[in-house]
Amino acid sequence: MPTRWAIVLVLACIASSTVCDGATSDATGISDLVVYAHIPPRAPITRTIPGTVLVEVLVSSSGHVIDVKVLKPQPFLERWAVAAACEWIFPPDRFDDRRFILQFVFDRRVTMEESHEEVTLENPLTVRVTNVYSTVSRLPESERDKPAGLCAIHRTPLSIGYVRVVYGLPRAITVDGSRASRAELRRMRAYNRVRATHFPNDRAYSLGGCTVGNEEWAEEWYCAECRLAHSAWLAEHPDDMKHD
């Protein structure tokens, strides 16, 4: 992920006021604002809650933030946000301490490309942060860069492609001694034998585990001939078990 642009993500409910370096909060405000340093939070952002956050900062005559007050909180990242806001730097001013209200707009978007962060300074007091999450679970670089293997059945090179991610546990078969359960178990075993001998590298889907994540697709090595063989077998055996 590229280096984050210097900006603060101010989220949440820290109490009504958090004081930096024990300073007081009496001050006047000004209409024009120049910011010397926008400091980002030092928290790894894995999920962004969409919304708008308002924060009031108290700035000393030296230009340093000495008090942060959350006016419109957003759960999850308040401690990191307030810590970052304390490090913002404004131009020095010969007057007394000043107060400014900063607005932070948070969005999220999905893509099939790499995950990244987009930062837009809409005006000196308003920042929009868009976290773009990839819906693709990618193979490790070491796996992607290795030479393509050969399908043991069709002797054709494997390719990298996208398959659907399936969440949850594989379907279980309950063998209760009934004729129907024994027949289903036989069908499952027969299907697995056919799959291993005729289309072992079709990679029709990828198991995503029990916890549903952002990923809807996964990169997998697959054999195109195996996929064709699998489709042909399913067309010839519509009543057989289609997956294990």
C-alpha cells in the first residue's frame, strides 16, 4: 500500500475533551486557515466506517495543537485520531490561542485491483479519505512468480484465474444408516474419485473459511482442460453430486 498522505483521520468518542500537554482551552478563532502539517493516525486501518467527523482543535500562538475536542464522534478509531490531531501544526499567530473546526469525511469503495487509500483535501478544513478495498484474495508473490506447472491429467500448463470465494463449512453428509444417506455417501465418494482422475485442477471455487470477509474472488492456479472436462461430466451426470 502506498505511503499515506499526511492527514488525520479523526474518529470517535473520546470524552468531550482531550487535552494535549495540559494546556487550557480559552481562545479566539480566525476565518482563514493554513495548515503546515497534517499528521495521519498511527493505526492500521483494516475497516473504514463511512461517515463524517467534526473535531475542534485548540491551537496555541506557536501553531501547535494543545487541545482536541470531538464534536461529532464516529466509533472505532478515536484514540488514534485524537493522538494524531494533537500533532497538527498551524502557522504561528501573534494573537491568543485559536480554535478551528476540522471536518473529516470517510468513504469506502471496493475494487478488483489492489487495495489502496485515496485522500482528497477538499479545503483547508475538510479532508475526504476513501479506503478502496480489493475484493480479490491474491496469491502470494512467490506463488504467482513461480513457473506454471503442468496438469497431471491433460499435460497442459496451469493458468492463474479468478474463482468465486465460498464462505462457511463444506456440506456435511449425515450417515444415519438409512438407504438414502448411504446412497448419498456413495455418490460423494464416486464424485471425488472422478474428480481426482478426470479434472483435479478445475478449481471451481475457493473456500474462504467461516468468517465472511471483503474477498469475493480468489486467484487460483487452474487447468482449462480440467474445467471443460468437469463441465462435460456435470452435463452427462445432472443428478450426481456437484461438489464435495
